[in-house]
Amino acid sequence: MAKLLQSPPKFLPAEWYIANKSQYHRAEAQRSRSERLVAESQRLVDEIEKTTKKSQSDVNKKLEQRQEEVKFWKKELDDKLEQLVHQTDDLLIYKIRLEKSLESFKEPLHITERCLAYREKRVGIDLVQDVVEQELLKEAEIIRGVMALLKRTLEETTEQISSVSLEDWLDFSNANVERADKQWNNSITLKTLVDRILSQTANDLRRQCDVVDTAFVNGLKETKDARNKLADHLAKVMEEIASQEKNIAVLENAILDQEGPAKVAHTRLETRTHRPNVELCRDVAQYRLIKEIQEINHNVARLKETLAQAQMELKALYRRQLALQEEIQVKENTIYIDEVLCMSMRKSIPPRDGDDHGSWEGGIRAEAICC
């Protein structure tokens, strides 16, 4: 216990000086290190601050540049979007025009086919493949070709509208505005094509309509001329029938007129056979009576032969009358088909160009074109 309470050892003065000096050196060294660290820290802070400011300046510039780029592309996209909306609206209008135009060609085709069907009801020699039929067949072919072209163009227009739909366009436009420009140019080209097709098809049908109607007019003129000539011949045949009937009546009366003289001659000849004795001779009177009877018989034979010929001619005239009447009826049937049935239907051709203007392409009314 006494050992535990023993006083701590004491240091020598030299140790004291050494210990203090050591503390001084360590404190100085620590302070120097701290000063260097403070200076280094300040330099680092200054450097970092300068670097940070420079970085911020660079970032700000980049952000400003990017902002300008974004503004530029946003304006580009806004412009393209506006163009897209207008272009899509235009294409929808053109699509409607194509649909109306395609629909409007159905009735002309139906009319042309009905005209061809009606003309199949011509009879006799008039059932001929004339210019009218050839041009009607050509017209039907043109209309079918036009409808096929309009259908293909309508499909292209629908496809183009789908290719520039708003949602899809926004997706790819952010990555590639050039594609939007390409679609824009495609739409412009397609609209120009549609305008040209609508105008050209209407003009093609109008020209063919004129050709067909001219053929109808010329054909009707020829048919009416033929009918009139047949009617003239029929009138002459009817006159000849009346004349021949009178001639037959005259011949029949002439034959009847010979019966009286024949009976008289026979009676005289019979009476002279009762003459007495030498008076019963062949005198001049006897010979003349015999000759008279022969002459009467010969004349009656000639009259009957002529009557038979006249009756044959009358029968032939009756047959010719019937043939002419039938042929005139054939012509009347053809005239009715072409003039009443066909040409009256064709007043509604050609169709409109797809626009609901209430008038025909070029301002020409239908009745002024096909009538």
C-alpha cells in the first residue's frame, strides 16, 4: 500500500528543455502543415470555383445553343405539322373527288351497256355491226379503263393519307424532317396527278361521247333516208297494185265481152247448117263465120294468158308490198331504239369531274354536249 502511494519520478532540467523544445517543433510543424493545407485549400477552392464557373459558362452556352436548336426544330416541326394538317385536308378533299368521279362513271357505263343491249333488239338486215355499235363498244372500254385508273389513283391517295397520319408523322418527324418533306412532295405530286386524271378522264369521255352521238346522228339519217326511200317504193308499188287490179278487171271484162260475139257466131254457124239442098254449101259467109269463131277463141286465149300473167304480177306486187312494209317496220324499230331509247338516255353523259359544282367541266351543260 505504501508502494502504491509513492510520488512520481521527477525529470531533469535538461529533459524539461528538451520536452518543451520538442513541443515547440511539433507545434511549428503542425502549424506549417496546417498553413500549407489552408493555402492549398484556398488554391483548390479558387481553382474549383474558376473551373466551376467555366463549366457553368460552357454549359450555359451549350444550353443556349441547344435551346436555339430546339426552337428552330420546334418551328420546323410546327411548320411541318401545319403543312401536314392542310395537306391531309386537301388529300381528303381529293379522295372525295375521286370517289365521286368514280361513282359518276357508273351511270354512263350503265347507259352505254343499255344502248348496246337495246341495239341487240334490232331485227333483220338492221342487226348490223355499224359505226354506232363500234363506237359504243369503244366508249364502254374507255369508261372501264377510266374507272380502273380512278380506282388505282383512289387507292394511292388513301395510302398517301395513311402514310402522313398525324400520330405516325409526329413520331418520325422528331428524328427525320426530311421524310416529312418527302411526304409533302409526294402529296403535291399526287394532287397534281389527281387533277390531271380527273380532267383528262372527263375530256376523254366527252370526246368519245361526241363521237358516239355523231355516229348516232349519222346512222339515224341513213336509216331515215332508207326508210323514206322504202316508203316511196311502197307508195309506187301500191299505185302499181291498184293499176294492176284495174288491169285484171279490164281483162276479165274483156274476156266476158267475148262471150256474146262467140255465142252469136256459133248460133249463126249452127243455123246455116239447116240451109236446104244446094244452099248448104261452104260459101264465103260460112268461111268468115268459122274464121270469126277462131279469132274469138284466139283472142280469148290471149286475154286469159295475159290475165294469168297479170294475176301473177299482182301476187308478186303483194309480196313486194309485204316485204317493203316489213322492212319499213324494221327501220322504224331501229329508229325507235336509236333515237327514243338510246339518245334520250345519253343526255346525262359525260359525268362530272368529281367536284359538286352543279355544272359540267368547263361550264358546259350536259344537254349541250350529248343530245
